[in-house]
Amino acid sequence: MTDSPVSRSTLMEQDLGSVMSVSRVEVRRISIEAFTAGGAHMHNGPVFGTIESGSVTFQIGSEPESVLRAGDVFYEPAGTVVSKFDTRNEPVVFLGYFLLADGIAPEIEFVSQS
């Protein structure tokens, strides 16, 4: 048996909860300046992402905060508050993968938290 020149590793496996119709995926490269508080927000569809450079403090709802760095992946469930996506002491660049049903555009809604 020879060693393969290709290796594969699963970075995330995410259950989407319910069946949804996905007809397309929109991939965006998003850049945010250092020391920017993203603000609590929700999306109209599930969003997956990969940090390309920089780091963010990330929090879904009241779950514990985590720090995402280059190479880390994340998931933002549809209709769920993302409490923090705050850059730290450097800008961040990430790829966002927006899963979309036919005729639906990706949307972000900023919400106030009590």
C-alpha cells in the first residue's frame, strides 16, 4: 500500500435540523476592520464560514464565546441570534457560504439584545 498524496479531514459536520430546499450557495469574501463589534444579528438562511485571516470573538445566543482564527470554520443557524462576531486587534477576512432556496437572497437583520 502506498501513501496517498491527498489527505482529507472533516472540519465540521453540521445537522441543519430540518429539511430545507437549497437551490444555490452564494459564497462571499467579507473583510472587517480591527476592533469592530459586529452587532447581534440573524440570517434568513444557514451560513457557514471559514476564517482566512485575523480573528473574531464568536458567540451564538448565550452559548460560551469562542475565538475563531485563520483556518477555523463556523456555523450560524438560520433565525438564531449571533450575539458576537467581533474582530480583535487585527482585521478579519472570512468566506461566508450562504445556503439559499430558489428566489431567496441572503439577508442579515440586526437585533437588540436585552
